[in-house]
Amino acid sequence: MKTIVAIPTYNEAHNILGIVAELWALDVPDLSVLVVDDNSPDGTGDVAEQMAARNPGRIDVMRRPGKLGLGTAYKDGFRWALDAGADAVVQMDADFSHSPGYIPQMLDLLGDYDVVVGSRYVEGGRLDKRWGVGRYLLSWWANSIYTRLILGVGAKDATAGFKAWRRETLIGLGLDRIHSNGYDFQVEMAYVTEKLGYRVKEIPIYFEDRRIGQSKMSMNIKLEAAMRVWDIRWRHRRLNPSMRAG
């Protein structure tokens, strides 16, 4: 099974070497990495391209002209991976919040499910103890109460950014119908996936706070994502499994 791991980056020069090394160390045959970099001022794209020059065929770099948003970064990465013949596409952060060690399990489960989600909020999932009580409660409420109540999704971690997708699932979703470009992108993908009737499996993960650098999740970004949940519900309210693309 050809697996491509898509990693969007912005100012992750101190993390990208380490995360890619851990991915290559996995016992996963035919795994390669795609770095989607939004012209990081810290030179992340240059670091990734130097790594690609030393390891042909194991890593590719997509360099975009500016900070164009998480949603378009993933959509561009997904399309590139599908064009490259990926059977499975993994999406994850570059900052070690998502441990590569879960990927073999996620890929194994793709035999029975259409997408496998690394979840903080299913039984057994854990958050870094460095998270304060307020931050934890806000995240838990947004995922387990607010989003599930408005959208009616079964996912307990609707904003999860660590997922393994079957090729057929990404094609069937119809990426052109996904309009969110911020952190609400994860919510829209989760909602559309369930509305189209795909089989979703959430597995518990330990979500580590980033090791190096600063989080890009400000309070304004969180509030904006919360407000856009209503737009997502309205936009896809009539979706059903007969409307799969492809």
C-alpha cells in the first residue's frame, strides 16, 4: 500500500527534520512524505528541499507563495498525493503533537474503515498535562458539546488533525465542496465524511503540546472556527451517501 504523509508547515524549520526522521523509522513499507510549505520565513521549505535532495523518492516539497491557509494546504496536498498514486494519505502536524507511532495502527484499520482519526476525546485519549484547565475545558466543550450538538456528528474529536484516509474516501468526499480554510477545515471534513456515510474509526492518542516553537492557535482563530460551524451545517445540510463524488 502506497502511503503518503501530508504535512502542512509554516515556520517549522526546527521540527521538520525530526518528524520526517521518525516517519521514515516506522515499519511501514512504501511510505513517503509531502511537505506543503507556505513560504515560511524561517526557511522550513529550504530545509525540506535539502532533505529531499539527499533522499530522492522519500520526500517531496510543495512550496506555496504565501500563508494561504490550512484548508488549502491540505487540499493541495491531498490532490498531489492522489495524483501520485497514494492508496492511503495521512495528515498530521509537524510539531510532534501527533506521534508518528500511531500510524501503523491507523493504516491497519483502513482495511475496515474509510478514515481513521487520532482522537483526544475517545476513551483512552489524553492531553498533555501542560494544558491548563481553561484550555482543556474550552477544547473539550468545542468538540464534545458545541460541534456535536450543532452538526449532529458522532465524532468526539471533530477538530482532530491527525487522520489516515483511504484513497477512495478522499475522492468520494469531493474536495472542491470543502470551503473552510482555517481550523474549521477539520470540522467541515468530519461533517461531510459522516453525511456521505463513510465509516469512521476514532482511536485514542496522547496529544503532546508542541516541543519547539509557538502555537498558531490564537483565541480569535478558535472563536472564528466556532462561528463557522453554523455555515458548515447550512452548506452541507442536504448531503447524503448518494452524493459521493467520483
